[in-house]
Amino acid sequence: MSRRAILALLAATLLLGGASQGSASASPERAEGDAARASIVDGEVGSIASFPWLAYVQYRGPVDKFSCGGTVVAPRLVLTAAHCVLTGTGRVASASNFKVLTGRADLREATPDRVSTVSQVLVFPEFNPTRILNDAALIVLAGPVDVPPLPLATGSDLGLLAAGTPVGIAGWGLTGVSPPRLPAVFRQGESVVQSASFCQRKLLRILPAYNPASQVCVRSSAGLCNGDSGGPAVARRADGSPVQIGVVSLKSAVDCDPRAPQVLTRVDRVSAWVEAWRAAVESGAPAPAVVVPAVEVPPLTRREGELLAGFGLESDFGPRFTRARLVEGACKRIARERVRCQVLWLTGTYLYRGTITAYTSLPREGSVYNYRYTIRRFGVRCWLSHRHPIRTCGAKVFRK
């Protein structure tokens, strides 16, 4: 496996983001597949009175389905993690496929009046998807919600990032990994900010790119797990008022061990950007420039192309391909992201012959791996008895 593939796999394992869902409906639901993104392990049943700003973010697209946490920061704005608004292709997900639940602790109480549709999805311009730095995004709701917004940390709150600061965490993520356990009511717990040196030392093998300038890590008896991504880490100012100092981003243990440090995006890094969008959305001020993360089409090796072509023919032709008495093929890499194969196989009294091209691409949403082909089917007797069978033998053509 390539270094890039290993890093991508590691990032996918550590991200605390969403959970797979079923078909779309007015109310958010949970399914066992929701284990895909970060919950509060060993926490206690949550109270909406303690976390009135907490939001449940659900995405149901044509391929990807996941859920994350979020924070209401203005009547029409929810702050979450950037990786919670990206599809598997790395593209920004379609706003129309999101729904957001606010003002409820129990997902079973997701009445239509508490579920909002989404008009726009915004990724923090300095988000680095490779190193998972500045992992923050805003979800613009189609209408305002009657939820008190949570104040965000600014440069004047740097003291709250000091080691030993207690913070509250909450989310609908997994409460157990083996077997996966998903709560209907969010869980909450207490964490403690750790020193930069502790975080760098503990995360060295897992996240060598840990950057205290944009990240902070916490550790607690109630750990974050898959499904908690995007949720808030809430501290208290000197006057006792709550303030969000972090956005849940990464976990450092595959088994969600509460003793392992969890990585948050520093909110003071993104609060000015959030305020600019709050002014634009709520007060009609000029909107900041929208920056869309750059996404690179992944390369495709000849061997990967061969495998993809084989899977494609097996999937589309079924026994007409898998039960072939003879299969021949030759593949060639014709571009960085494209492999073309000449194929021929014999099944029963038919000969199948043509080309299949495997490729990677970046559709708006969905898989980046795909294939297309033109395959002609000839009767074997006709093929063997004519000098120019392609011209003289009537062929059935299969295209994708």
C-alpha cells in the first residue's frame, strides 16, 4: 500500500465524523453504520439544558451517509468540523442533502419543527485536508432556530487553552465500540485541556503533524468516539459564562479509549471568520469570499485498473463473465488516472470482445472510481466461419 493510501486510511480511522444513515425522512435517524464518524464513551446521558446549543448534523447523499455534531452559533449558523461536510471524494457535500436537528437531546423527539434544511455549506478557507488542520466549517440553515447561540473563543480567551482547563463535551457518537452502541440521547462528559508538550509526545506516532497553533488536545474519563466530530468543547470564562474553545476533530485511539488524547480545532482560529459570516447571514453585511478546498483526482495504477475492470465486468455481466471458459485481456495505462483494457472471453456459444476503461474522477458526489466499456457479443460459429467477422457477424453491443 502506498504512503498516500496509508495516510488516507489513518485519517479516515481517526476522524471523529459521521454515521451512515438510511433513506431520507423528515426526522434524523440512526443506523448501525453511524459508527463511521466520533460519541462520548463512558459519559452520562445528556441534558439539553446543559448543552442548549448542541446540534445533530445529518447528511444523506446518493452514496455517502453520515452524521456529526455541531454548535448553533447564530440563529441560522451551525459550526461543525470541515471533514463533516465533505463527501468521500473530498468535495464539499450538497447543502440540500443535509438536515440539522436543534433543541432536542433525544433523536426520537426530532419533530419537523426542530429539523432544519440547509441552504449553504462553507469550509473554513485555511482547512488543510491532508494534515487535518483548521478543521472547521459552517452550515447555513434555511431558516432561523430558537436556540441560544454559543459564544466563541477569541484571542482574549487564550488563557482557557492552558493545561488543566476543564471543558464539557457532548455528542451522539458511539458509547461503545465492540459491539458498536449508538445512543438515541446524546452523552456528555468532562475533559481537561492538556499541555502542548503532552499532546505532541502522545500523538507523535499517530499524528506527527499535530500543531498547537491551530489544535488543542484534551483527555478525560469520558472519551470521544466515532460520531462526535464537529461537536463543541465548552469552557467557562472568569464570570462563569460558557464559551466554545474547540471543535471536535480527531481521536487518537481506534478503540476510543478515554485515556487517549482527543484533538480539537482551536475556535479562536476561526471565530473571526464565523463572525464575518454571521454578519453576512444575519445582518446582510458583505459575504466573505467562499474558498472551496482543492481536490486532486487520485492516480490509478495499471494493476488497480485491471482489478476495477474485472470487478466491473463481473458486476455487470454476472455469470456471462464469471462462467467463461476462456478469458483474455491486456491492459495499458493511458493516463495518470486512466487504464484501458482489451478483453475477450468465451461463454457458451458466444464470444464477447471489446474494451473497458477504468478511471478515477471527481463527480459532485459519489465514488471517484468508475469504468465504461463497449463490448460486442458474437456467435462463435459465425466468428469462426468468416474472414471478417466484425463486419459480417451481427453483434449485440453492450455499452456503459
